[in-house]
Amino acid sequence: MFDTRKIKHIATLFTLCPQIYKWNVDLEDWEKVLRIGCQNITPTEISKALRAINIYAQELE
């Protein structure tokens, strides 16, 4: 379940990552897709950072 508390945790985390310049969570999608605009950071690095705050994500292909 994705709630506003998790979104606040993501916002706090991404504030500390200047490589991430834009992001949003599609709460209308049943998968609650997190979209990220970034540069000079890999999907693996983003996933690891999210796991550190107990949010598990993987890159869509």
C-alpha cells in the first residue's frame, strides 16, 4: 500500500539527491508507478536508496 507517509519519505530522500530533478507517483495506477527524471545516477543506485527507507522498486523496461 502506498500512502502519503511513504511519499513524504521519498520526497525527503530525493531532496538529498541533486541528480534527481523531477519525480512523481502515479496513484491512479494500480502499481503506483514512481517516475523519476534524473541524470548521473543509475536505477540501481536509486533502488538502493529507496530500499534504505523500506521502499522497494525496480526499473520498468
